[in-house]
Amino acid sequence: MSRKPDHHDESGRPTREAPAAAPALPRASGRLALQRSATALALGSALLLAGCLGESAQDLLKSAKGHLEKKDNKAAIIQLKNALQKDESLAEARFLLAKALLDSGDVAGAAIEADKARAQGYGGEALVALQARLLLLQDKADELLAQYGTRHLQNAADEADLQVSLVGAYVVKQQLAEARRAADAALRVAPDNTAVRLVHVRLLVREGKAADAREEIDRVLAKAPQSAEGWLLKGELQAAAEAPPAEPVASFRKALELDKRLVGAHAGLVNLLMRSGDKAAAKDAVAAMRAALPQHPQTLYYAAVFALDAGQLKEATDLTQALMKVSANNELTLFLAGRVAQANGDLRQAEAHFSKIVQTWPDGQPARVALAQLQLRGGDLDQALATLQPALASKTPSSEVLALAAEIRLKQGQGAEAERLLARAAEANPNDVRSRIGLALGQIQKGQEAAGLSVLRQLAGENKGTLADIALISVLVRKQDYPGASQAIAALEKKDPKSAAAPELRGRLALLRGDRAGARAAFDEAVRREPGSMTLANSLSSMDLQDRKPEDAVKRYEAVLKADPKNLRAELAAIGLKLAHRTIERDAAAKRLTELAKQHPDDPAPRQAAVGLLLEKKDFKTALALAQDGVTASPDNPALVDLLGRVQAASGDRQQAISSFNKVSTLQPHSALGALRLVELHMQAGDKEAAAAALKRAQSTSPGDGDVARQVVERSLQLGRPEIALAAAKGLQAAHPRFGLGWKLEGDIARARKDLPAAIAAYRKADQMAVDARAPTANSELAIVLHDALLQAGRREEAERHAAAHLARFKTDQLFVYHLGDVALSAGRYPEAEQRYQAVLAMNPENAAAANNIAWLRLRAGKADEGLKFAEQANKLRPNVPPYMDTLAEALAAKGQNAKAVEVQKEAVKQAPGVPAYRLRLAQLYVAGGKKGDAEAELKRLAELGPNFEQQAEVRKLQAAIR
């Protein structure tokens, strides 16, 4: 997972890695054994009853203290409970019972008794220190710091105990400077206390001083050779330094020899034995842990993992449920619960557990992989890829992340991107079969096509998995070897005849060949096999929308809901389509989304959508209540806290919004989201210094995140703080030296400073890195900004060479070709502009913007028929887009259809009332149609804009014409 928890003997937190199963307990059998057991039980009960009746509560308390001195917690707990049965108001007994329960590993029971002791008036400083420690062990760092962060105790031992707990809380919050201050405070009051010195050693490790920590632990053990905790820590340091396994194993065993109840030593031993492949020894270690600490959360965790891996599903489920009662917010507990739910077939619950991990610990790659696998299994490719995206953008994505992303890309039909991801997976883990696929794809990219295809065919034939098959199909499709691809799809289908994968791929292949009817038939067959697949619904819905059948598109998602009534994504997609095509009232949509939010309190999507609709109609009160309800139900869900902050900001409650966004940062310490929200808030308020500070926080939080760096650069330049922007660009370059975005951003900064030579140099470097990496897809944005910079610098010939080179590499880069059309249009080179736009339409007949621009150019050339044809095409492709309607109105007027032009232009003005140019055309149409009154009304509005509308001369001309 993303962070490695400290191993304290009473931590109550599961540590990492642990599969296998604990052995079954021996059973007593035979009539004689039962008779002896019954006799012993009766005799024992009689003696216990006689003892209890004869001793007072104070006698029992005294006896318990004696047992505690001998470290016999079990006997002490019995005596303390007996004392409380006689006198339940005995606060000291409550306190001692809390300590004994904690020492036995029962964190939840200890917390209950400590609360009772305080409620009964037990006010000793030792209770304060104990409750602080319990808060830490219950993962309540915020509460601990709020209650005791500034507290100091008179008793040295209790003060040291309290400060040690504060160290743990500050470490959880990643506030190492504060942790160091607390550790130093503990050392001052208890310099010879072994526990305090061990905390000092652990903090040295957190501070990156591992060598100092190893030296210090040897000094601690020289003075305290019987410290079990010391041997535990020595073992951990040896394991972290990758010492020969025998060394940390010996240290862990020494720790357990001194204290068989030391949780961290058990955990460290189990983990190490599992990593070294000694499963039998690991199983024995878990059995010893169960014997020593049967109810401890760590024990429950390891026992559950071993039971799950052994196929003992009922035992794994029971153990996990017990673990969730005491450690429900721990990432490893949640991950295990997700695995168990998945094994039980409860995929919704599994997804909920994995989602909670991802929301709270966004850097956790295993949880992202598990969640994305579930989403992929459910057919939601887009959502699965979105889940993986933060891991893909990290500095070191795992081979599992890369391979799964590649599989998703292959299923999306993006073979080149998938091949690039598999090549990276091969670098990360060369021995994995997925990496062998990646290496084969690498051979093909380098021109060794026959050898690479041979390896792919061999892997597809040898392995039961389908990734090699899909990779082979991808390559054959890219080569346009459609017969070969069809054969490969048939081979894939033989592996799993019931799977929707083969017909889905046939459908995608049919689309590439222009066979829409064949594609629909193939997709329909895939849906028959997997009626709940969101991927198939998306594919068919997209075709329906292209055919101008939005009602049919909605039915695709309704069919998914019929197969899977709890599929939230399908219902959200259906509502989204209905809203886009105005087949549902916004109020009705908001009502249904609110209902979905209540049904899925942990999923932010329906609540976000409902709140968005409420904010559109300025219903801040209802939006705020809905957002607040979400946070009340899930106070630690960062997406819901962020939503509340956005509503607070929109409703003008700036201070509350700041508080919410700060909480987002606390909940997601490795995410820049909270800081970026604060940037926007401070910029809107004109507080440039606060915005700059938040930008610095965002950049330092995620120095290797390309999207964050891009936003920091953009906002910094808006603030006039290029030095912050440059730090973000340089940070990205350092984190990803082979990733061109850092240099592209540096070019943007130089361009903003009007330093064109520096901008061009940075853009050139980014472009060359893409060439060197053999990037399979075009970086259109980079190509465009470099071309623009060269033109701006007056280097037109160089710009033309750059354009030609880019198009030679990426002949079908629509965005770049469209950009070249815009450049020609701006320069008045209309024939060249139209040629470019026509090329875009040839590549993508669905490009409405290109059709609209061609219509405008045809009208300028006096070709009204063709102008109208392309304008109608643009509006058919993208209805209700004001610029396209404006062009259509002009074309209709040119054809003499003035009344129809007026209706179209009125709709354009209604859609974009703040664009005066549309009102001007409407006035012109009114004048041409003889509607002077309507024309006067529009012209009056335009005249009132004064210098804010630059075409006042035309306004005055029209006013004069109708007087």
C-alpha cells in the first residue's frame, strides 16, 4: 500500500503482506475426557464462587495489582472484573482494567473501560496518557491532537507516554517537525526510558536517517538487552536495510522469546517468512500468534488472509467481520475485506471497500488495481481507466498498474497506447508474462515484426489468459490485416465461448471497416452474453447518438439497469443523456439524483451531479443541505468534503469553504486537490498572496503530477508569479526526466514572458523527447504551441518545416490540421484554410467545427448553396451550439429564407444572451425582413453597451437605416 505503518506491540493496526492459513485447533474427544472436564469445571466454579463471596472489592483490586506486577494480565483482568461486579463505581479498577485489556491487545475494550473510568471521576494523569494512546491506536490522530496536542503532564513517566502518542499522531499527519518536537520533549523528561528512546529511533527512520537509527538501536540494546521492543525494532531495521533474512528473523524470534505477546514481532516474522517464500514457517508463525494473541486485530488479519488463500471462505469471512469491528478504517483491513467480499461474490461491497481506500489513501496502487479490475469486469472501461490514472501518473507505477491499463486500452481499441504501456510494464517486471507480451510488442515497434508476431502467437497459444490474444489482435488491426485479426478473434473465442470479448472485438473491427450494420450485430451478440456491460452500452449508445437516436441511446443504459438494477453508473449515464437531449426536466433529474445520493451515501457521483443542477438554478440552500448530508454520513470522504467546500464557495461562505478545502488536504495529504481549490477561492477574492501560498503547497504536494504542474503553471502566470510556475515545471522535469511535459510547460512560461527564443528551445526539447521515445500518438498541443511560437517569432519557413515534419509522423492529427486551417484563416488565406478544414472532415466526418468553418468560407466565396449545406451539417452534428446556429442563420438569409433565419438566430441569442454579435445579426435580419420594431429593440440594447461592443458603427448605421 501507499504508506507503511509503524509496528508497535499494541498498535492494533494490521501490517503488510500475509497469506496462508492457520492450522485448525485440536479437538477434545472421548467420554473420559468429557467427564474429567466436567468435574474440573464444577470444582473450579465452586472454588471461584467461594473465593468471590469471601473477598471484598478492595481485596480483589489488591490481588489484581499483584498480578499486574507479575505481568499476568489474564489473572488481573479476572480479578478486576470480579471487583467491579462487587462495586461497579470503583474507578481505579476501571482504569487498571483498561490498561490490562490494552496490554492484552483488546483496544476496543480498553477504550470502553477508560471512558468509564473518566466518567466515574478517575482523574489521574496516567488516564490522560492512556486515553491519548488509545486514540492513536484507534486511528484517531485528529482527535488526539485536538484534545492533547498542547497538553503537558507533571508526572515524568505519564508526560513521556503522552508525548510518545503525540509523536505517532504527528507522523500519521506527516508533520515530522512537530513529531520531532514531541519526541525531544519525551527524551527530556525520560532520557533513560527505553520506550522513549525506541520512539526516537523510529522517528530517525521517518526523517530519512536510517544509518543513525541502526547505530542508536545498538546503543539502546546494549543498555537494555532484555527489551523485546528493542529487538523488534532491530529486526525491522535489518529487514529495511535488506540484510540477509536470517538476521532479522533471529531478531524477531529473540523479541518473541522475551515477550511472546509482542504483536510487531509476530507480524515482522510472518511478513519476512512470506517474502522469503517459506510458507510453512509463516503458517507456524501465524499459529503461534493466534495462541499468544487470539483476539488482537493483527492476529485476526493474518489468520483471515491465510484462511482466504487456503480457500476457507467462511472462516476468512468471520475473521474479517471481527476485524472490521475494531479496525474498520485501516487500509489493509479494507483491502482484505474487499478481497473477502469479492470471493463471496459480493462485488458491490468489494468495490465499496476498495473505493474507500482509494479516496482516503490515493497513492495506494494495489487498491486502485483491485478497484479497476472490478470496474473492468463490470464492463466500465472508462471508469476503470480513470481509477488507474493517478497511479499511471505517479513516478513509479507498478507493472500490475501498467499491464491492467494496457488491457483496458486494448479493449478500447487503442492498440498503440496499449503497446507503449506494456513496454513500460516489461521494464518494471521483465519476468511476468505480461512483460513478455510487452517485449514482443517492442520488437514489432523496432521493425522486427515477424519475430514479435511469432512470440505473440506463441504466448496466446500457451496461456489461458487473453491478454496476448488481445495484443495480437491489436497489432493485426493496426497493420490492417483484417483477415488475420478475424482469425485471432476466433481463437480468442475458443478460450472462453461465453465471454463477450470476442463479439465486442468483432464489432470494433467492423466499425474500422465501415460496416456499421455488422458492428451493431456483433455488439448485440456481446450484449446477449454480458447484458450488464457498460462498455458495450457505451459503444451502442455512441452509435445511436451518431444516428440521431438519443432515445435508443438511453435504452442501452436502461437495459444494463434491467440486468443489474444496482448499476449506479448506468443510471447516471441515462440521466445525463436525458438532460443533454432535454427529455427530462432538470428538477426531476435533481430529485432522482438526490434519491440516488441517499441510496449510495459513500459514492460522490450522484450527489455531485444533483448539487451541480441545484447550483445551476442558484438553489444554494438545498445544494448546501445535500452536500452537508453527504459529509455527515461520510465525514472522511474527501470527494464529499470537496463538494461541500465548492457549495460553500458558490454560496459566498468563503471561510467555511476554506475550512472544507483544508480538510480535503488533511484527508488526502498526497493530493493537491485541496490546495488547488484554495487557489481558485483566493483568486476570486483577489487575495494574491494567499493564492500564491496555496499554489506552492499544491506544487510541493505533488511535484511529479503532470496535471497538477499544468494547473500550477497556468494559475501562477495568471497571478503574475512566473517563479512559482517555473518551480512547478522544473519539479516535473526532475520527477520525470524523460517526460516532455515539464519542458513544454517551461516553454509556456518563457512565452508568457515574451522570451520566444527560450520558449522555442523548450518546446523543441519536449518535441525531440517524444521523437526519441517513438511516441505512438501525436502530442497535438505541443505541436500547435511550437508552430505558433515560430510564427510569432517571424520564423515562418521554420514553422512550415515543423508542420510538414509533424504531419509526416502523424498524418491523421486532426487537431493540428485544424490549427493549420485556423492559421490560414486568420491570415486571410481562405482557399488554404478550406483545404485544411476539408482534410479534417475527411478524417472525421463528425467534426462539426470544421463543417461550420467551411460553411462560413463558402458563404464568403459567394457559394450560398454549399454554405447552407455545410452549415446544416454542422448543426445536425452539434445541435443548439450558438456559433453554428449563427452561421446557419447567415446561410439561410443568403438563400432568401429570412423568416427561418430569424428563428434560428433568435435561438442563438437565447442560448448565448451575453454575445452581442449574435444580437447584431438578429437586428440585421429584422431589418432585412422589415421588422423595424424588433430591430430597434435589439439595436437599443447594443447601443447601451457603448464601448464594450466594438461594432457600434454598424449599430448606428442600422439605426439610421430604419428611422
